[in-house]
Amino acid sequence: MAFFEKALRAKVMSTHLLIRANVSKNILLQAHKIATDFESRYSAYKKDSYLNSINKNAGKIPTPCTPEDYALFFASLKASEQTNGLFDISMGVLSHGVYHFGFANESKASKKEIEKNRGLVNYKNIELSPESILLKRKGMRLDLGGIGKGYVAKQIALFLEKKGATKILVDVGGEILTRGKSYTIAIKDPFNPDEKANIAYIKTSKEDIAISTSGSYERFIDEENHHILDHKNGSSNHYYTSMTLLQNSWDIEFLDAYATALYNQPVENLNAYCDSLNLCLIAIESDAQIVKLNLEKLKLKSLQFL
């Protein structure tokens, strides 16, 4: 079997997928299937998905879990607990049920709708065991949008590692993992509509690194209503236009969730979270100022701001 470093590009989970590794084409295609299988099972946009069966059973009966389901929900609840609910996988009642983000009827939510449903957002009302999961209150809905891409990126990277890959780059919609080679990663300029406009370039070393970026410019209804909602008030904050978290690890699923959580924290709170969660951060404030925290901890070849 011939081994080479090639790239597979595709669209999954309503975003882009890039896989580059020194493995065979067949293994790259198997890695791609990890993403498509995840989308089929956990998509909020497919009526017959496993995720929606959990949502339909909310307040009624537990839904059986496979070991893979349990691992995903365990990580999601762990991230929810670590951020004290700043990231909350039960946000679906607002993101999908009220704003309808990602659906054809997405629209600005009324204060009445938000207040009516906001109380259903609480990860502590989720009962999880290795055998089943239950949303304890009727009307609750899971939304894996803040952790799913990172989780998939890690599963693909671990699969490639198992298949013998020593040079790895996985990018699932801005959730990026690399190993074994220097790759150049760009951070987009959120104020420039040009797709090629960037504010920074990261040149990785051969060390493992996880890079997670969230931005309000990616999905929004109007200037006041973007998809990264604050669980406390059910609406969008405007501290930042872009949030990038970095870490010399492969814990990208948690960085994905932390980026969602920290997006709803003012600048003065970021340092404490970065220290407690061992995070490095690059955030672009709404006035275009750049916040940089703990970047000296990273093992990189270079980091250049434009």
C-alpha cells in the first residue's frame, strides 16, 4: 500500500472539512466518513437523527446510548460544568427552537419567546449514564453546535494516528488539529469581507496543537443577533467579533466549547478563565482591538500579526 501526504476537502456539518495526512487515499475516505456519520446521527437539522429522538423524548423517557454516544455527551457535560454553564449543550431550545438558527425560518426572537424558554436551558437537568440519556424537562433541546466540530476533528485525528499517520492536519470549520509537521494557519480578519484577508498567521511546530476559532460574522440574522447566544439572557453579546483559543494538546472538543463560553465574557474576565483552563487566546474585540493572552506558553515556529 502506498502512503503519501494528500488532502481531502469536503463539506460536512454545514461547514468545510480538510484532512491532510501521510496515509493512503482509502484511509482519508474512511476519515471523511467519521464526519458524515457524525452529522447523520447528531444533526439537529435531520428530523430522524438520534439527537432529535433525544429531544422528542424530553421530559418523558430516557433514550438508549451507545458507548460512542456516552463519550460525546460526557465530554459535553464536562465542558458545561467546567464553564459553569457558560457553554451549555441544552441551548437548543433557544438556538434552534426560538431563533431557528440554521433552519429556513431563522428569525429574530421576541423577548417574550426568549423569557418563556430561557429557563429550559440548564445542563444540570440532563441525566446521563452509560446506558441512556434523559432531558428531564419537557421542551428541552440539545444543541451540539458548540462542541460537535471539535469532537469530530479529534475523532478523525485519533483515527489517523491509529492508522499510522505521523503528519496530520485536520480542520473542521475552524476547529484545527496538527501534528508532526509545520503548517501555516491563518486567523481571518472579521472586519474584511475578502475571504483571503487575515489578521494573523500561525506557523506550527511539530508539536501537537489545537486551534479553535469562533466568530459572530459566521452566522447571524442581523447585526444585533448572531448565533453565539448568552445563556443568561438568551441573546447575543457583542464583546468580540472573533475568538481563537490555542493549546499544545489535542483537546480540541473542549477548546471548541470554551471558545463559545468565553465569547460571552467581558475582557476583564478572560485572564482568569485562561489561567484556570490552561488556555492561550487571541480575541478580536468589536472595536478591532486585539487581545492576546498566554501566547508565550505555545510551542510554535512563529506567530505573526498583520
